[in-house]
Amino acid sequence: MSGADKAGNAGDKIKGKAKEAVGKAVGNERLEAEGKADQVEGDVRQAGEKAKDAAKDIVGD
């Protein structure tokens, strides 16, 4: 996983947490849901990158 990918995934998660917190604070359920979705997206991308790295390790051996 490249450093840029890690940063992007972390950024999605941070952005999602912020959206979720703002949504809760102002009572905006849609914004809160978008924040949760952004966090999930970051997690999914991170899992995909880890799978790619594992595949490279297997093929490289």
C-alpha cells in the first residue's frame, strides 16, 4: 500500500467522522449518514489495498 493510498483512506475516515459529528450536532440525519458512509468507504479501500499487498506477497514468493 503506497503512502498516498494510506493518506487518502485515512482522509476519508477523518472526513467521515467530521461529517458525522456535525450531522449529530445540528440534527441532520442525512449528513450524519454521509459521514458514516465516508468512513466505511475508507475502510473498504484500506481492506482492498491490504488484499493487493497480500497477493503481491504470495505471488512474489
